[in-house]
Amino acid sequence: MQACWEVITECSFERRHEKNLYRPGDTVIAGVLSLIRPLKNAVNFQKLPNMEVQSFMLEPKDYQHVLSFMFAIQEINGNPHLLPNVTLGMNIYDNLFDGMITYESIMDLLFKLQRNVPNYKCDNQENVLSVIGGLTVEYIIQMYSILSLYKIPQLTYGAYETPPTGHHFPSVYWNAPREGTLHTGIVQLLLHFKWTWIGLIVSGDESGESFLKILTPLFAQNSICVAFQERTGGHRNANMDRYFDSIRKVHSTLLSTEVSVVIVSGNAQSLHVLAMALYYAELIQRHHIGKVWITPPQWDFITEFEAKGFCTETFHGTLSFSDSTEVVPGFKDFLQNLKLDKSLSRFLCFFLQYAFKCCLNKKIKVCERCTGEEKLENLPGSRFEMEMSGQSYHIYNALYAVAHALHAIGASRKSAVPDRSKYKHLNIEPWQLHSLLKDIHFNNGAGHEVWFANEKLSSGLNIINWVTFPNQSFLKVRIGMISPSQEFSITDDTTMLPRSTCVESCHVGHSRTVQEGKPVCCYDCTPCPEGTISNQIDAIHCIRCPEEDYPNKKQDQCIPKDITFLSYQEPLGMILVSLVIFFAVVTSLVILTFRKNWNTPIVKANNRQLTCVLLGSILFCYLSSLLFIGKPGKVSCLLRQSAFGIIFSVAVSCVLAKTITVVLAFMATQPDNRMRKWLGKKVAHSIVLSCCLIQMGICIAWLSTSPPFPDVDMHSQIGQIIVQCNEVSITMFYSVLGYIGILATVSFIVAFLARKLPDTFNEAKLITFSMLVFCSVWISFIPAYLSTKGKYVVAVEVFAILASNTALLACIFLPKCYIIALGTKYNSKKLLTEGRKH
């Protein structure tokens, strides 16, 4: 162990950088940085020789903070336009990640006696105008408790945690993105990749509790469920049993859970339990924990695990948040030209020994002596990065903020100081900087715009995707960012990332149904109800299509409905039109036949005028059915039911009149019967006219109160928009049909009673059969009409018109046409006279 001790004693733990690298002026800016982390809770410098080298953990990347501090001071002092004739001095302290050392560093900065005596300045003091430091809120509060007494501005560079509730730090300037930016970024990142089933591993301290307290309601608002929450325990030196129990618990949780995404919160110190759990799984059990890690800016896992020889495959694909930075010209050249001599030994000796495996002291035999020609650019990125990191960039901006504030104060006093050489002797007090630092807006040395608003830096975060390689190297790919206004954007999300959900996704055409007693992320998938769709995976609800659309078979999209009506072009329409034309032609031939045989006994026997009216009404009934075929229009909707009802009433009225005429004719043949005077044509015409007028009154009342009009039916049939006539008043529609039914029923009864009256040309038998068919058709029509939908309703009505009309034509007139055409011996006056005698 002697060799290890010699290495430590070579690298002094003196807390203050003893000499400034540049000539001190009237203004000093101090930096309290975190570089070396002791693995003991208390650091006893007097007993340092008894400590082992393993008792310290190096944070190699943090050494860039020192170099960025030095670079900014050099750049500001070399700028003739910023703070002319004034040189900034600097003091840099390492708080060793320890609260006690933080307090001692501040006291040592303010009071430089061997014993720190507060409020007494007993030696040659430097004019300390500001302090930059505070990697965590804990350190910020510790520094604030002293610096606030002297109103010295304090600028942070690495704090993301929310300060304790109710605490306000008026002299602290938060030179890092606001914590809400990180929370918003995490939620937006999860939503972007549809990760709703995640795990949380947070530090078991106030910072971790604050993280959970803020994020938990945000997760609930965005339907993101937490499968497990693990809090990392204390350090191994605090309680060994608790420390190892915490490692085993975290290790067991990571192996047993099926969660693919784990969010981590904390820094390297607070997440040491997680690091050891992963180290144990990877190197001892040889088990690769395949997770997508979402890490905060504070945790540089690559550096920590590279020091242990950890396989970086575990962190391949990790998504981390880092401070938004810009390229600073000249910083890379500064690092390349940096001479690693003894002037840097105070802070960099440990780093040199770790990074280059060399020693500055030639007496040490355990390592080669440093030549001074070692180049930082030759180091791997896991040990040192040549590009300025986010926290280093914050230090760089903090120094420029102080410089611009000083410049503004000096510029305001130039007019009062004639001699510019005395400008550097202006008496500037630290408290005078506060009014300027609260809302300062400037361009830093790289020309980048920096803006402090309400004591906070207006800055965002970058989203980094870590790509690791088998040779332990890595590549950081920026895939997105969260702007200072918390606007989220992803520029490249082509990386194949796993799903992280409680259940398999619901396919399109299904919706989520929450399982009782389980988180909302654990759900069942149920098919969408009829008439609804879901066109996205994991749809919360199924949605209805617009009225003009309908769902497809898979219920994953809406497609336009077909506009349908009983058209002339379709087969059914063509068949009905053909039947109409055929029966109209047949009716016309019957009319011609009767007209040609107008004076024959069979035509004259049953009132020729009524016969002509009946045949004409039958013909027009056939033709009126054409109003039902084709696209409904305003005129056709108004006429078709009314025309059909009136014309059909004329036909049935004629049948009724003919039947009554047969009865009156038989009664008139009886001796002393007074019915003879009713045998005139006037009675028959009166019956037809009166019956028709009643139907016309019904139709006029219908058309005047609630006229039918063209309408569309979007719901009766799936996938179709039915263009139809809206009858408006179903009562009036059934009144028209009912009146025709009453006339037909009366005609049937009268004809049935008169069917056996002796007469050679007695039409009662024919009328009885025709009315029987007529009534059967319309009785069957009602249930058929009510059970069909769409254009088939119209087809049923047209078929009923044709069938009932054909019953009248066939049953009444075809036998007579047969007699006229073939049986001439029955069509004679002698036969008529003999039939009446019998």
C-alpha cells in the first residue's frame, strides 16, 4: 500500500487553487467545483496517509469544468472591448462532493487566515465579486447560507432539482435548464414512442422524492403507468446490510420485470446502488439486462462503468437528456495547446494519473513520469471529451454573465471618471451586480445569445441516443430537443426501439377496455360495436363514421356509402319497367278489342261506358307505377302516391258500380219491383264519381298539409344512402290504401252475393275472383312493405300495383276477350235473351 500512498501524497488535497494562472486584478471570481468524490462520509485531511487509494472515486469528465473556467477567464481578459484595463482573477476549489468541505471552501475564500474568523478581514483580501458552483441543490443551499450574508452573487452550473418548498434564494442565479423542462421532456418522449408501461429508479433522498412527486401526476394525466418504483439506498459505508439489500432488490426487480423502459433519476453518487446491480448482473452473472434507459443529465454512466471495465452493451440505445450547448470556437484549440505542467498540478494531478497513467513526481516508481507532451485529444471519449459539455458551457456562460454585468457598471461610470486608467480602481461591491444579473441579455465569447430571465437561464435540453460498440467506444447522436418554452421535437427516431406496454397492442378495429382492479395501461381489446371504427392502434374509444360514410369489414376505416334507388338501369328496375310496358300493351289491345266489337251483345251487356273507364284506369294504373322507378324528384314524390290512389280508386269504383248494376238488373226483373227506375246509367256514374271524389279529398288534404318530398335514408342499410320519397304522414298514406281496401272489400262482398244470379253475361263471378286476388295482394303487401328496406320497399309497392291491376285485367276481361275472339256463338242476342229467361 506504500506505493498507493505515495500517489495520493503527490496529489495534494489542498482545497484552494493556490495561485491564479492569470494576473489577479481588482475582481475575483471563485469556482466551487466537484471533482474528486471520497467514498467516506467524513474527510479527515490530517489522517489522509491512513486512507487507501480506493477510498476516492475520480470524476474525470468533471475536470473539463476547470478547463472551461480557465478558458473563459483567458478569453474575457484577452477581449479589449469587454472590461478594458480590468483583469479578472480566479480561485477554484474542489468541494470533494462533501458538505463540510463546501462550507470550509467558502470560508477559506472569504477569510484567508489559518483560522477562519467570520466577519473579520485580517489579511490582504481579494475583491470576491461572485462565486460559481453548486452541482446539486444541496451544495447550492450550503453555499447560499454564507454567501447570502455578504450579498455575493452565486451562479449555479449543474442543478436540476427543485429547491425545498417555500425556499427562495434571491442571490442565486440558476444557470441551468429549469427542472420542469426535464419533466416535460420525459413525458413527451414516452408519448412519442408510445411507452406507457415503465419502471422508475430514483435516488432515495429528497431529490428522488421530489422527482416522483412531480412526475407521478404527469404520468397519470397522460395514461402512463409505472410498473415498479425502486429507490436506491444509502452509500455502502453508511450501512453495509442496507446497501447490499438495496443492490439485491434492484437487481431482482430488473431481472423479473418485463418492462422495457426504465427512467433513472439521480447522480453518480445517489445511483451507486443501480450501478452495482448492473455491474453484478453483467460481469458476475454474465446476464445482459436489455432495457431502454432514460437517464438525467447528472448521471454520466459511461464514465463510471468504463472505469470498472463494464460492458457498454447494457447501455446501447440509452436515451439521455443533456444540457443544450453550442460549439465554442477556440475551446478545442485551447485544450490541444494546453501544457500539462506543474501549474495545473493542484487540480489535475489525479486526472493526469488516471487519464495518461503517468506521474508528475519523478520519485514515484509505480508509474512512468509524465513528459508534459501528453495530449488531451488522444484520450477516449469516456475519459475526456474535447467538445464542451453542457455543464462546462454553463460555467462558460456564467463567467460571461458576470463580466457583462461588471462591464455595464463600469460603462455607466465612465462619464464620472475622466482618467480611463483609473477605471480599474472603481469600487464595485458584489451586491451591485444583482440588479443586472436578474435579467441580463448578452452574447457570449462564441457569439451565442444568452438570456437570464427572473434569475433563471432560458435554456433547453438535448435528447441524446447513445450508440455503443464492442470496443467499448460510443457515439452520441442528438435526436431531438426540448426548447426553453418546453416545446418537444424529434429530428431522428429511426432507431428500432422495443415496445413497452402492459399488454399487446389493440389492433385497428378494436378498442381498449380497462380491466377491473388494474392500472389503465392493462386492458382488454374488444371489437368495435357495429357502425363504429378505430383506425389506430390502442384506440381508447371507437368512433362513429360520418353519416355519409360507413365502416368497412375490418372496422378500421370509413368508406363512402353508395347512393342507391330503384333505377331503370339495374336488373330489378328493368324487369319492372318491362312488366309495366307489357301489361300496358296488353291493356291497350283489350281496349282496341272492345272498341272493335263495341256493338256486340257481350260488350253492350255490362255498361260499355263503365267498361271503357275501367280499362282506361287499369292502363293508367300500369303507367303510374313508372313514377316509382328512377331517382325520386320533387314532382314524382308529389304525384306517385296520389296518382296511384286516385286512379286505383276509379278502377275499383267501376268494379263496384258494375257489381251493383248486376244486382239492380236482377231485382228489376221481379214483378212489381220499383228498382227498375235505378237501372239508368246515372246511378253507375254517380257511384264512380262519388267514390273518386272521396279519394281525391284525402289526397288533397295530404298534399296540402304534409306533402311528400325527396329525402335520403342513411341508416336503414349499411353502406348505402337510400334516395327515397319521404311520405311525411304515414297516416295519410295508409288512409289512401285503406280507402281502396274498403272499396275492394265492398265490391268483393256484393259480387260474392250476386255470383249465382241468372244471367248469361253475369260479371259477378269474375269480379268476385278478381277482388279476391286484389285483396290478397294488398293484404300481403302490408307485412312485405314493413319488412323491406331501401329500394326494395318501392319494388314491393310496384309489384303490388302490377299484381292487383293484372288481377282486374285478367279475371274480368280475358274471358270476354276469349268469347269475342273465339266463341262467337256465345256473343249473340238470342243467347243473351235465353240466359235472362232462365
